[in-house]
Amino acid sequence: MRVERSITIRASQDRVWERIADPSDLPSFMAAITRFERAGPKRVGLGARFNIRLQVGSAHPGGLIEVVEYEPGWELAWSSITGLDHRGRWRLRPGRGGTTVVTFRLIYSTPGLPFGPIVDAVSAPLLADVVRRSLEELKRQLEAISTVPAMPGAVELALRGAEDLAVLGRSGLLRLYGPGQLLGLGRALLSWGITPAAAYASAAALSPDRPAIVDEAGALTFRDVDRRTNALARGLAEAGVDDRSTLGLLTRNHRGFIEASVAGWKLGARTVYLNTSFAAPQLRAVVRREEVDVIVHDSEFAKLAGPAQKRVQRVLAWEEGVVGRNRSLEDLIEAEDTSALSAPRNPGRAVILTSGTTGTPKGAQRSLSTSIDPAVALLSKIPLRVEEPTLIAAPLFHAWGFAHFMVGLLLRSTLVLQRHFDPEQVLAGIERNRVTTLVAVPVMLQRILELPARTRRKYDTSTLRVVAVSGSALSSGLAHRFMDEFGDVLYNLYGSTEVAWAAIATPAELRAHPNTAGRPPRGTVVRIYREDGTEAAPGESGQIFVGNDLLFEGYTGGGSKETRDGLMTTGDLGHLDADGLLFVEGRSDDMIVSGGENVYPGEVEQLIERMTGVAECAVVGIDDAQFGQALQAFVVKRRGARLTADSVRAHVREHLARYKVPKSVVFVKELPRNATGKIVKKELRTA
């Protein structure tokens, strides 16, 4: 059983940490603690032990606990040794205007059947109230003595508000609605608040008969989706899903992903978005770590999801062929009432997994934002408009596809979805649905350009105003070739699962500076730091740090990313030029030390990719007896290209320092990629 609550406190992160760093101080603000005393020589830090007892109704559970995680300013977690089986975790994250977002999570279980689950069910509301009251008391105490910097003045706020209105006006969100529409919108917001769960209820009030989803099964209107997700939420609730549950989604891009997500939010559930390219061991590990209660999956993943966890319930999202007797989303929808539900106590949370290209995928958790600021930031750089068709080709489970799903909720976009990426089918979908926005990863653009010219030009794509890409590096050659073919409609977003976005490059910026990642959008700060922690000068390389309203809340398994001055690292190296344009040079852990010189593969890759006849390139470090490490380039030729390893090496030698010339060049048919289009370099190193 899991109880988790968050609260925003008008106090600095350091000030909040002072109050929770010493567990023996918890009784001063935590409700229901009747005993809390040190049980060992350590007072703070890893290994500190305490005897704890709580009053929950007439019961007094407790036992011996030990601090198992201690990251100053960010995380403190304990686990039980004796007594009640439970784990507690404090998590601090920077909020807006000098505030701190404080989250407390309590996971516990009562042993024994059949009475353990019954005791859990009875005690859950009582413990949830304890957590809520404890956070409120901590907030009250800290804000009484807090010295938060002053909020922006009235003039600055007015200017910021005017900028927001201008952005929203350009998107078409500011328009006049009829009395009936406004009444329906008011009812939706009163029921759900400003949360993603309200999106389809609001859209059903404003644009009930407009298509909300178009996929291989047909079209659904906003009214359809609102009613169907009401029914689905009831069906999932009967299966035991509530605001203490975790829902796992293992699906392709189709209506099942959207409807299961929205139904989960309507119940206040925590939703984990699982990677469709997982192998069975990865899936088992993630399902276990994230404590998934129900997996919603496509029939093609039935064998994969089956052994994920013995006690995890399964529901089919998309059926193909004979799949046995498992319940499906359609079964649940057809069996339930479609009328509106009551809002849950919590708005739900989303867990997006990292790509796992350098290790085991981690869960990056976020609350489902009630602020419009993140959407305004994106709209300030990418001219998306209300009620226009958007084809999301990027996987919806990935941060990039998911971001456009969320923005689409605000804009009442018609989401055009295809379960499998096929470059010609994407062009056909654009023509058939008069799509104005294509959301993709760079390798998808490359696959489109690899189609024969007569195939590409068979489809009318003149409706496209925006092609938004992210998820992996966009080479300068690819950007220019795509815009030469489809017009200056390309927008490239640089970011990560943890920081969301850092910078967005517009078509004009990509034309003028082909390798740029662009500039930070509204409300985002990007700084470059040297290894000694000082800020780098323009043009000087260093580690990229980002601050915005969408920094994640920490990994679900514990830990976070490094922060400095309230900004979080992306794990990449880069520099800002004198005009504020960001240039990304590569992963900090991809750096190759050859003969004592530091080489960042990105520079070499970009140079090789600009050669005539090169489709794409990846450079890795290999062991070398003379220099410690040497560079090895893997090159994919374009059709009909006449390239040799010597010509590639000569081209690099002509433009870069000698120690950056690859020792060897290997020609391959394709580069290994994960489901989001990122090159998996660890597979190249073992090739």
C-alpha cells in the first residue's frame, strides 16, 4: 500500500532540508508519532537507526527503522528492520519563486491473509490523513520564519501576463464561446479542477463533435472519449485501481494508450509508461521496482507481459488474432456507465522511463501539472494552434510523444495515431487527415527522405506547418535536406526526460546555424558550467544545466540528477555562443580520451555526416595500446555512394586535429537504435 502527498512551501530547499535531515526532529511536525528515539550511535546520515511508533486509530504500529538513502538537500529515505513492514521517503525539489516542493511517501504492508489486506484498506485513509497533516504543519512552521525572496513586481508580472496572453492568442485559445459551452466548461473545471483528467470533459463541452482521436480503428469525437474514459475508469476501479494504485501501459500509439491514461487520471492513479522495446528481464525489473498493480498491454506483448509479475492484473488494449480470455479495454467500456465521475483525492502522477542507452531505464516521476506555464513555453517557440490535426509518430510512451499528447489536451488537437511507423504511411496520413503538425524523432525524417522521390511527391503534404523533432541528435545535413524537400517547417527541441526541454531551434536558426539546439523558450534558463563549478564564458565548453517549471521530481528508485544554483544537469556537454544559441557537443560520459586529448564524438560525427554520400554516422572509443583509446567511426552510406575508409579519414584529417581522426571506419547497413530513435552506442562497442 502506498500513500504519497506533496506540498509547496515558501522556503528555500536548504531551509526545508534542515528540518528533515535529522530524523529525531520529525516529532515536532509529524502527526501521530508517539515514539521516535535514536537506536544507535549515528544521529544523521546513512545507517542512522531509530525506534518509531505511530498512532493510527486505536493501533500503534511501529518498529526499528534505518536510514538507507541520504542525499543532502534532495532525498532522505528509511526502511523498516523490525515491526511494521514499511518504507518512508522525503523528496525535495525546487519550486517557482524560491519555493520548495516537498513530497512524502509511505509504503507499507500488513502481513497475513486474509486479514492483512483488510487492515491495509482500513488504515490507508488514516495514514493518508497523517501524511497530509504532517506536511501542512511543516509548511506552517517553515513559512512562519521563512525569508523567501520577493516575488516579481507588479510591472514584471503584468508584462509576463501580457506575453502569455499574446502566446495564447496566437494559438487560438483565446476566443469567444457560447453560454452553453461556457457552462459545460465550468462544470468540467468544477468537477476536476485544472488537471489533465478535465481535458476531454472540457473539450466535450467546447467541441463535442470534433474528432479527438483518429487511428486504425476509426475516429472518436471528444464526447466519445470523455464518455468512454468515464466507463473505463469505472471498469478499472472494479478491478481495484484507485488513487493508491500504479497502472502500467505497454502499448503502441493508438486510442488505448490515450483512453487508459485518461481513465487512470480520473481515478487518481499513478501511471508508468513502459517501453515497447523492452526485453522480458527489463520489463520484469521495472514492473517490480515501480510496484505496478495492473498492466494494460497490446496483444502482441501478451507473452512479454504475462510473466512480468505473477500477481499483476492484465488488460488488453489492442487485440489482434486469438488472445485468450483476457479482459480488454473495450470489454470494460461496454460494461460500464458512461456518466461523469467524482474527482479523486489526488490528480494522479506520470512516470516516464529514461531511454536506458547507458544503463537500466530509470523512472522519472512528475505530478500532472496544473499550470499552463509549460504549455506557454512550448507555444512561445513552436506555432501550434488550437483544434488542428497532429500526427504523433514518436512513441507516446517517450517524453517527446507524451509532451505533445499533453499539449494536445490543451489545444483540443485531433491526434492522428499509427501503431507502427512506416514512412509512406506517415505521408499518407498527413494527406488524408490534412495534418498541420508532425511529431517525430530525427531518424523518422531520415526514413521519409530515403523513400524514392516519386513516392514522396505522390502525397500532398502542403498542410504541414510544423514538423517538431526531438529524442536524439538532429544532424545539420538531415535538417537542411528535410527543409529543402518539405519547406522551412522544422523545429528541433533539445532536452531530456529529467529536465523536459532546454532549448528549441526554429527553422530560421537551423538554416543559419545547422548544428544549433536553439535558444531556451520562455521560462527556461540554460547555463554552462566548468568542472570547477564556475559558469563558462560564451563559446567555452562545459556541462549543460537547465532550470524550468518541468524539472522532474527524482527517480522512482531513488536519487536524482546533479543540480547547481537551482538548475539541473542534462548530462551533456556544450556551449552557448555570444548570441545565446546553444550547441550540444555530446554526452559527458561519451567523451573519448585519446593520447591525453579529450575528444567529443559529436563534432566528428557531424563533420562526417556532412560528407556527400553519408546517411549517418556514430563514433565510439575503442581500446588502443598506443593511445589508450582511439576513435572508430561507423558509417551508413547513401544508396549508390562510393566511399572508402581512407576518404572518410582524409576528410576528417583535413578539417580537424590529428587526434580526432578515426583509427578505423566501419561501413554498416544501419545503426542500432532504441524505440525512440537514439543510437545505442554500447551495441557498437561490442560489435
